Amino acid sequence: MGKEQTQDLRELHEIEDAEWRESLDYVLQTQGEERVQQLLRLLQVRAQEQGVNIPFTANTPYINSIPSSQQPVYPGNRELERRIKSMIRWNAMAMVVRANQESAGIGGHISTFASAATLWEVGFNHFWRGRTEDFLGDMVFFQGHASPGVYARAFLEGRLDEDDLNGFRRELRPDKGGLSSYPHPFLMPDFWEFPTVSMGFTSLTAIYQARYNHYLVDRGLRKGSGRKVWAMLGDGEMDEPESLGAITLASRENLDNLIFVVNCNLQRLDGPVRGNGKIMQELEAAFRGAGWNVIKVIWGHEWDRLLEVDTSGKLVQRMDEVLDGEMQRFTLNNGTYIRENFFGKYPELRELVSGYTDEQLGKFSRGGHDPQKVYAAYQAAVNHKGSPTVILAQTVKGYGLGEAGEGKNITHAQKKLNEDELKAFRTRFNIPLSDEQLLETPFYKPDEDSPEMIYLKERRAELGGSLPHRKDASYPMACHTQEVFREYFEGSGDRPLATTMAYVHMLAKLLRDDEFGKLIVPIVPDEARTFGMESLFRQCGIYSHAGQRYEPVDKGSLLFYNEKTDGAILEEGISEAGAMASFIASGTAHANNGVQTIPFYTYYSMFGFQRVGDLIWQACDCRVRGFLIGATSGRTTLAGEGLQHQDGHSHVLALAPPSVKAYDPAFAYELAVIVHEGLNRMYCNQEDLIYYLTVTNETYLMPPMPKGKDIREGILKGMYRYSKSRKKGKGKVHLLGSGAILNEAIKAQQILEEDYGLSADVWSVTSYKELYTDAVECERWNLLNHGKKPKVPYLSSLLAKEEGSFVAASDYMKVLPATIAKWFPGELHCLGTDGFGRSDDRERLRDFFEVDARYIVLAALRQQVDAGQLPKSILDSAMKALNINAEKLNPHTD
């Protein structure tokens, strides 16, 4: 094809393009947006009918979603807001710089808030509603690394003083402590509402929080109020799998009370988020594909005029093709560079900006720093109905830091500014400080009667007051529940039960309680029938905001899958992380929703502390109250699951979170005592605790609760004597058992007494963590109070008059009983389930892991031999009698 033909074809295409655009404009103006959508759909179908392959794209062009012609009028005083924002920027920076001058390496982050300041200030001034007597307020999940920005604003509002700011990251100051590094409700219980610095979890927990807000309203536990949930996120953290893992839930549940704001500064900790791509387009495709309303805020107002007058389409083409790595370079360079490297690629674009100076081009801004663009996006998000909204706003990381790190890959780690950098920062944001004052990096706060301070406080007053603000609305309840649990103290008679069965029966009974039954929130991740919880389907229903729009296949059965708008059960599907997010929302409802709900989250114990351990830590930080029930627990009680699905370590991992109380009950009466105590402490006494209980699916006869005034105390403190030997043998043995393995200790007691003439006591250890915690607390007290009468650990006092051999066996790793070995009056031999799991029946599994009655007997005999109470020869005969093979597989390694 010749040059003339090519030129003719190009001109023809341009004419056709113009005609199509004009036609679309005409239809839009005369018949509206819906008709345009119908025509585009019609054309798409027609093209496919003709065999035209239309590539799928979930992306819109790389321009602002809201054109300038549709922007609402900005309602505030832009100049006053700019000055207030500049002061907050300065104080946030000064806080981090001063902290690191005082203590090098204390850390802190400047650049994240520097990029997000406009996004946050538009929210603070116009959208984020505080708590009032009549309104609970909006819920804002603040990006953790930008916490200095919240502190700096609280300083101007008068919530914090200069001394507070001087205590940033210095919480152990002897006079008054300081400000936590990140949002931590545990450390600042009247200030922060949500812990948000474990990246990825903010997105997840915000989604489930928004859904839980609907749950409370649908169940009639509180009135609807139109409150919004805002999650302020970073583009880098969206790579965490949890960040995007639940976004389809949000659209499926029509959570139009949820707004994400993703600060797309194109930079993570050490480099670009997508140097070779476009993170905003990638996120847009993910969210639009999941059914979200997506609003992009990319370009500042300076670009509007260029987009209006560009008839060639080259500007949008150039915007679409430029990579994020290139966008970072445009931030670092001047207008001359931008003219040559951005606009200079196409002659049409070079001509488009021919009337602009290099200085003007260098000042073209990103949309996330333009209050007008941000306000328009927020307003559209607040008014959107039917689905959640995500706002993708492009900013510059370290905005305002200049040579100190604006837009650079080192920016995230920036903690200090030199004198010249401080001067540049001050000048850029017009902070009225002299060069001499800068040497101390002072905080700046204008007079209370200044226009800025008056405006700041007026705006917050109009929006209902300051935030974040955590308010505990709990009250004593569930204080008289003794009768509910009485039947479990009597045993099961001739009927074998599993502790899981006893727990489900107990939960069903609690759900019928007139005082607090409606406040119980059963949570389960798609395993209700496995745990025998299907009876609850009929009793209280499975929550669904939409109700049940279909007839379930098991409708004809008594215990069909029963979804209801006011259902109580949160059945979360195959998502332990999602279920934990619901647990957090429910367990903090007393602080965040003014309703004191009681979560019982039941799950495979293997998928608790191992799989979502960080979320459990987050729950502790949130001051959650509730029950975690690790069902089908233990490495040998879940018979057929094998290598990765058997839990031998959740109780070891449960040692770490301080507010978790961990119990491994063997019998129904132990379970009843512990649940009763948990209700008392968390909901009657209002203590911020989480009770972790492991229950099993192994059935056996449940004995009645032994007589004795110390039994209940022992269950709660972690250990009591279950069975005292009546035999006065030649040697004394103490057998400690936990959970289902307590039955193996009882069998071993009989063998030792009948076959070897030893006196053997059986002790039930309900909680190694309680024993350990009590002992180390006593040691600490004794260390610091040497002039006073020493405290004695409960374990030491319990065993003070005991002597002989001690053997501990559980379905968990040997390190668990080893944590308390030093407080025994004699050597403790630990049996446990170290190693990978196996698939087989319980008898073979307990042989493989060496925790059944035979190995307990052998360990007790070995200790008696070592103590000189029995001859060595007895060990050989015992191994033969017990059928123990020394050459068997080693569970630790095989």
C-alpha cells in the first residue's frame, strides 16, 4: 500500500472516528447514559455474532472517572483547609524527626502520610462523621503507617498536647507514657478503634465489619443509621492475599456502606509497586470484576483543560501507555523533562502544551493531591447505592519532602531531615517558623482564635466531633448462668459423648437464654455439620442479608440449610480469615457498635493459631471478647486427616498472645466450668479476654464432676487431682493427662496398679498456659519484692506434699508440659505428639506418637527404675508385655 493510500485511509478513519463520537455524544445528550449502555451492548453482541473476537477488559481509560463537568462545587474554604493541612503535615513530620533525634533508630514514617494528607483532610473536613448521642459515627480504618497524621490533627484539635507528641514511640516514659507507633486499641483504648498496621488485614476486617453492621441491624440488635465504613489503604499492601481475598463478599452482600480509598503512590517499602505496569489499572480490573463501583482519581485539575481541547486522542493514549516506573521519574524531574519525555513522544502532544512554560508543566499535579478531585470522588462514593465503592487515588509518596525523598525509592525509610531540607519543607508549606526555630524542629499550633483553629473545630463539630474515638459501651450481663451448666456436672451416664457434642448442646442451650441468648453470635467456616452443629440451622438460622431466594436441596429434611435475614449463625464458607474477621467485629461490638455481642467461633483447631495467628493477635489488640473453639483438636483424635491437618501445636502457639486463656478440657463438666467462667469474666466482669477451648470428636463416657471444694478452682487454674490411688504400693507415680489423652492416663493408672503394684494418681491438666502464667507471675513478684513473703505458684502448692515420679501426656507437643517442668517437686517426663501427622485410626496414631497408656506406663516405670525403686530388668519385660517395639518409626523424623 502506497503512502498516499495510507494517508487516505488514516483520514477516513479519523472521519469515521469523529462521526461515531458525535453520534454517541448526541445519544448521551438526548436519551441519557442508559441508552448509550444499551447501544454499546448491542454493538458488542452484533460483533460477536459476526465472529469478531472482542478482547476482554475490565479497565476504563487511564483518566479520572469523574469528568470536571460533573464535579460538585467544593463546599469548604480551600485556603483555610490548605493552611490547616500544611500545619498537620509539618507536625506529623516534626514528630518523627524529633523522636529520632531523641533516640536514633526509634523509627516512624513521614512519607505515607505526606502522600495521603489531602485524602485524609477532605475526609476529616467534610465526610467522616463522629459519634454523637444519636449517631454511632462513621468507622474509619486509618492506614497504620500514617498514624503521625492522625496524632498531628488531634494535637490541633486539642485532644493531644505537645508533651504527648514528644512521646511518639516512647510509651515507656516514666511520667506519662507516650503515643503508640501505630493504631493500637490495646495501648490507647480511648483513642484508636482499629489496629491496621498488619498489612492486608485492614481490607479484610473492614469488609467483615461493614457486613457485621448490617447483621446487627437485620437481627434487630441496633437501629440502622447510615453509618459508613471507610478503609484507608495503600497500593503496596494490596499485594497481601487478604487485601483482595474477600472483595467478592462485599459486592455479593451489596455493602454500599463500605468505601475503600487506596492511596496509589506507586511505591511500596523498597521500590515501585508495579514499575513495569500500572497498579491502578490492575486494581480497577480486580475490583470491577468483583462487582465494585470503581472511581479513579489520577490527574489534578491542571490536566482538565488539556483533555478538553485534545481532539486527537493522543493524550489519553499517552496516559494509558505510560508505566508507573516512568511516572515516578516524572515526579523527580522538572518541566523540561516532562515536556520532552511525556508530551514529546507525539507531535500532537508537543503542540498541545506549546503554550505552557516548563515551570507550569512541572506543577501539574496528581489527582490525590487535588482537594476538588478528592471531594468529588468521596461525594460520589457516599451517594452510590447497591455495591461497595473503591476510590483509587494517585499521589506522590513523600509529597513535600523535596530532595529529602519525594517520590524516591528510599522514601519509606526516611526518618530525618537536615537543616536545608527542613527549610525547604517549611517554605513549601508556609509554616511561620524562623531559621533559628527550625534547629529544634518545633511543633506549630496557631492561637485558638485564629481563623484556622476556628474553622478546624467548626468542621469537626458539624460532623459530630473528633475521630478516631473508641467508646466502651459494655455493661454487666450473663452474671447468673449457673443453672445453665448444672446438668453437665452430672456426667453422661451410659451414653458416650464427645466434648464437641457437649459443647454444641451447651451452645444451643445458651442461645435460648432470655437475657443474652440473642446476643450470641455462632461463627463457623463451612464445617457446621462436621461439628454436629446442624441443629442450630433450624434453631436460629444462617444469616443472609438477602434471605433465602432459593429452595435448598435438603428442604425436606428436619435440619435443612436455613438462610434467614435475621439468622444468627455467620457461616463464612471456606475462609478462616473471614471468620476471624467476623469474630473481631462481633467481639468488639461493645466498643464499635454499642451492642455487647458474644462470639463463639468454632473451627478445625489446625486452622486457628497456625493459619490465622496474626489475626488472633489483632483480635487481642482490638480488645476482643469471645470464645475460640478449636474443634476436632489434637494430633491423634482427628484420625484420618494426615500430615498437615492434625493439630499438635495450637496450645503451644496459644502461649504467645497475652489475653488468650487456653484450655484443653477432657470432660463435659470441665468444659462447662470453663465456659461459665469465661462468660462471667468477659461479660459480667467485662474483662478483655479471649477463651480458647479445644474439643474433640472422640466419644467416651463423660464422668460426673468429682466431689471436692477444690475441683472447680483446679479446673480454672489449670490442674486438679482427678483420681487418687487407693493402693499403697512400693512406689508412687503421678500421671498427668489432658483432653482425650486423659483417658489414656486413666488406663495407665490401672495397669501400673494391677500389673506392677505401683500407687498411681491421675491429674487432669486443663491448661498448661494457666499453670505457666501463674508460675512466672509469682517468680516476677518474688524477684521484685524480696523483702516480703514469697508467693508460691499454684502448681507448687498443689504438689507440695507429693513425691515420686511424674509423667505428662497430651495430644500436643512435648514442649507444652515442659514449660512448667521446673515447678515440679521431681523430674517430669513429657510425652507428646511432635512430628508430622499421619492418617490412621486413633489406636495406631497413639502408638505412632507414643502417647497411649502403654507409653505412659513405660515412662513411669523408667522413672521408678532411675529412682532406684524398681530393677532395670522390669523395663525389658514391660516392653514385651506392652508390645512396644523399640525399632518402630520415629514420629519426630519419619
